[in-house]
Amino acid sequence: MNLQDRHTDSAISTYQFFKGEIGLSVALQIKAGERLKEHTSNTEAVLLCISGLAQFDNQMGLVQELRSGDFVVIEALVAHRVIALETSQFILFK
């Protein structure tokens, strides 16, 4: 199974591929020039970039470029967003 095959042609596509007793993993694809709008999460999470180029920023002033292999820890209840500079693939661990 390949996670890229699970995505649709929409600007932002998600696919939950694992749900355990206390966590889950979601594949996320954002097309070039699109953005995951600013939002908050109730729990801490990790966003791992698999491919592409994107920018992560949050309300605390953190701005981080994400390329293949880069990750960012997303703090609970801190507003954040992701902008895809290239079509990008991510894994979100919650």
C-alpha cells in the first residue's frame, strides 16, 4: 500500500491510516500554493514532512520550513497553519 495512492485530487487531502487505543496517524497532502488554514488542536502532535516543501507557522511566532525528513512538534491549543510551497506529503501523529 502506498499512502500517495490514497489521496484525492483536492487541494487538501487526508487519510487516517492508523488508529490505536491512545493515538492516530494521518497522511496529509497539500497541493502547491494551497494552505491548511489556521486552527488549533486539543492535543500535542508531530507533523513529519515526507516530501515537498512547506512552511509551518504558529501564533507563538515560530516559522519553520519543512522539507523531506523535517518535523515540527505542534503544541496543544496553539493556533498554527501550513502553507505548501510545493505539493507536499506529511504524516501527522496525534
